[in-house]
Amino acid sequence: MGEPKTLYAEFTARRGHEDEVERLVAGLAEHVRREPGNVSFIAHRLAEDPAAFFVYEEYADADAFGAHLRSEHSIAFNAELSAHIVEDGSRLTWLERI
């Protein structure tokens, strides 16, 4: 097994789309947490800006993350999310353990 793949994703719901984005993220979380290589998937709304979303994700290794990206639920989520957020897609930040 390789090194864990850890990241966080950030995105901002369009005005009036906040609850729909939360519904989409909550649905995705249910699927991702059942993926064999998923270690953690924790989604948040920022306290000071409920339109801003922050999702912490950790996968066992690069293969597990690749499988996550290719999963039907992830593909469907990203396709639908794009209509509801300000950005062109999630902003991903990769993390390394120390």
C-alpha cells in the first residue's frame, strides 16, 4: 500500500443554492464513507459563511483516491455540483503528514 492521499476541497454555493449543495454533499458523504479505500470524509459549512463548504478527505493511497474519482457517485456529484457553486469546480488543497 502506498502513502495516504489527504486533501481538502472548498467551494461556495450560489446564492439560494446553499441547501441544495448541502444535500448533495451529504448524499456524497454516505457513498464515499462506504468506499473500501476511504479513511475519512468530513464535510463542513463555515460558521462565518454558510455558503462556504469545506470537505476534509483521506484515502488509503493513490489507487483508492483514483477509484473514488472514477466512482459513479463522484462523477454524478461533480456534474451536478457545478450548477450550484460559484467556482468552476472544487478548489483542492493537498496535504502531507508530518
